[in-house]
Amino acid sequence: MNGSFALLSRRSLFLAPLLALAVLARGSVDDAQSFALQAAEPYVKEGFQVREDYWGGDLGAAEKKAVRQQLFKGNEYWFWLGTEVERAKISVHIYDAEGKLAEEPDSWQKGHFAAAHIIPKATGSYFIIVAVEESPEERTHWALVYGFR
Amino acid sequence: MIQFRNIFRLNGVAAFGFSIVAVAAPVPQRIDVQKVSTTVQNVVVPRPDEVFGALNKLGGVNWKEYVRTDRGSNFTERPRIALLLGSVIADGFIAVQAEDTPAVKEIGQRVQSLAERINVKSSITQHAKAIIEGADKKRWDNVRKELDRTQNEVQKAMDELHDEKLSQLVSLGGWLRGTEVLTAVVNKNFKEEGAELLHQPDLLMHFQGQLQEMPEFKTQTPLIDQIHGALVEVKPLIGSTQKISPEAVRKINEITTRLDSAIVTKQ
């Protein structure tokens, strides 16, 4: 993110600071999305269809965010989380409507990528909890994409 | 937003070598749902084929019965065009389930024409072409992906034009058509597991909340108010923890059929 900021700052010398900040915020979430999609790539070959819609934002270290999503019994889902901050450590976990951990044991976490796998036992709403566990940045952009088959 | 297709290009053939790693920190087995609910982000409305796929796994569905290619009415009110566009895109997913090439191609053209009428055609032209090409080559997964991209691009263009409410109506139109077909299929051959796919209380609340914020559309387009009222009727039928009965499925089918018919027909 620092690199992008430096590049953007050089190019934006004559732009209003507010506009530059807006562009930066958009760009960074998009960057995070590209990493989330990178994590999804191997699964596409296994027949998962990745949605175009995604969630994104920024979090401080040790902060969490919840996403609520409708899932259907009979499908299988993966949620992939990514950030452009390479030294960040992020995680994603899935809970059912009662707050019980509902993900499969092959869910994983590796530095600035993480993924959670669920084969829903019931149709309904689930909570997907994204967290920035560690990060050298004050705010870390994140993006969450999902796929199903 | 960086498109998925571009990501593949960026990555080239360098396969991303993920090794599955054990989770370092212990994962809490439970969370306090009440606490979490206060900071929850917006839902992403499921694609119609998410539910159709789940339905298919319960037994063969004759999707051809549900294919619709009527051109529908030509509306001038933007909220009505947005609802219709969502419904037509959902029809595209149904035609893909049925692997009906002529229907998919016709729907691709219809989507372009509707997008033109709300000034977002340029954002979807390439996807509409890809839908038609994919149908010709019977690459159904590609067509599904392009239908998703089409809807996403239309909604993104609307958001950029500060037409977020129209964008929400596109999703609502698609959800209503998808639910109409889901209930029709389950109604025809009732299975509890099929009826369970209707258990979508948060989505219903999501749409109700959005419609609440559209008083100007309700005045301009009475259909929006009718849909809002109908969702209130649907909520108790699919929102409880009880199993969804055949009667409830039938009732939801009646409601969504009535609404979808109003979406495609000039009143």
C-alpha cells in the first residue's frame, strides 16, 4: 500500500487532496480484491463460480467485521479474503445464525490471504467474520469474494 | 473494480501455489450473534442460479418449462425498466439452466435494449455479446459468468450515476423472478428440502429496508408500493424457524407470480 500511495502522491501533486484520498481508498480496496480473486483462482478450476459482487473496506489491527450472507443447503461455498498489505495477517471464519462455527476443517489462513469453506447444513443466513489480526499499517484494506458450486 | 478476467491475465499461467496451512490461532467455536449483528455489512443478493443449482441437486427439473422470452412491455419509467432488467437477467439464468440457445440469445439482446433505455448500455455491450457467443458455443458456465458481469456492470454504472436505488431495483426484480420459479418448481413436486431454500428472512428484510427508502418511486410507480406490501405478506411465510409448508410455497408462488407479471406487463 505504501508503494501505491507514493506513486499516487507523485501523480496527484496538483489534485485536490480530497480527490486524491478518494482515489486512493477506491484503488486500495480494488487491490485487495485482486488478491482475494488470486486466492480463488485454483478453485475455479474445480468448478467453483466466483461472484462478481464482493465486500470490502478497511480495518485496524485486531479489528473484525461481520458480513451476513444467505447460503443454500445443497451448495458448497468458499469465501476468499485478501489484502494488498503483504505483511498483514488476516483471517476469515463462518458461523451459523446461532453463532456456532460452521466451516469445514480445510479452511485456511496464509499471511495476507485466508479462505473459509462451508457446506451448509441448513438454508439461511450465516455470519462471515473477517479480521485483520496483525498489520504494519494503521488501516488495512480487505476484500472478500465468494464462490459456489 | 478490477475484473476477474483481468486478474487471470495479470497472473498469466503462474499458478498460485497455495499450500494448505493449519490455522495458527485457535478459532472461537461460538460468537455472540447479537453483538456481531450491530456491525454487519450489507448482504450480497444471491445469483438466481445459486438457488437453482441447489434445487437441481434435489432431482431433475425440466427447466425448459420455465424459460420465458417474451419481450415484455416498453416502459418509460426508469424504476420499471430497472425491475424488468433484473427479471430479464434472471430469465437468462433460467434459459441457461435449460441450455436453450435461442432463448439465451434473445435475452442477451433484450438486456442490451433495456440497458440502453436507462443509459447504461455502453457498460454492458461486451458482456451482452459474450452472452450471445457463449450461447452459440454452448459454454454455459461462461454465459452464467457473463450474466453475472452484466448485472454487476449495470449496477456499478447506476451507482456511478447516483442511481443506487435503481440498482437495488435490478436486484429485487431478479430475486422476485427467481423466487417465482423456485416456488413453481417446489410447488409442482413438493419436497421439504426444496421448500427450505425459501428460508431467506434476511434477504427479505434487506429488500424491505431498501423499499422503505424509496418514497419518491412509490409515488411515481405504484408497482413499487405493491411490491413493498407483498413482501410484508411473504415475510411470515418464510421467516420463521418452522418448516415451510406446501401451502406457504403455493402462497409465495401466487404473490411472486402476480408481482412478476406486473413487472413485465404494462398496467
